[in-house]
Amino acid sequence: MRIRTFVLVGALALTGCHKSGSSSSSSSGNVPQITQRAGAIVAQGRLAPNKEGVVELPDTMQGASADKKAYVKKGPGGEIWILFVSSQESPTNFKGHLYCPQPPAQQPTKVQVLGPKGPVQVTVDSASPDGWYEVHAG
């Protein structure tokens, strides 16, 4: 009887450890961790955009975006939208990760943001509950 109890308790402990060890996965889907870190730093104001709304990413964060930049735009409700281009065929035809630290209650299907060539409307392909969107333009 003692052996069975020991085995059962050991199995439960291992199961608990496995669950707590899996916390490295993010609810942000396919957004790379470096992009998530850059998004948080820009949202906190630790990296500020220039007057055009462009953030030149430092060397340590250039992997967050294909063009080594983040594009910041304030929305009509005061929300901040931060775009990181992940692949680009042209300045108006790209895929990217869009971050809104305080996302709207309803998931948008299209968002007007600042992109490599100025204001652009992106289509939302998928969204995560923590304000990250996979988007494309063009």
C-alpha cells in the first residue's frame, strides 16, 4: 500500500512540474520573443519614435523586424499601434506583427497603421488575447 501511495504522489508531482515548466510558451502565438520584448519596450516609451512615428531599433533588437524598425501610430481612441514588419516584398506589400498594449474589446479586421511607406491599412489574419495581431498589407 505504501509503494502505491508513493508512486501516485510521485506521478502527481511530476505532472505538476511539467505544467509549470511549460510556462515559456506565450499566448502571443507565432510572435518571436524578441519582437514581443521590442513591443513592450516601445509601448513603455523606453524607445521613442521620431516625429514621423518610426523607431530605429538598436542592434540588440534588430531581429524584431525585417527592416530593423518599428512603426508607431496612435489610433482614434488613443490606443497605440506598433507594427513590426516580418517579411516584405515592397513597402506596401508585407506581413508583420502588430501590437496594441490596450487592444480594443472587439477584434478588428482591418487597422489603419503607420507602415514603411506611411499610413497603410493592414488586414488582421489572427489575433491573440494579449494585443498581438498577425497582419498583412498588399
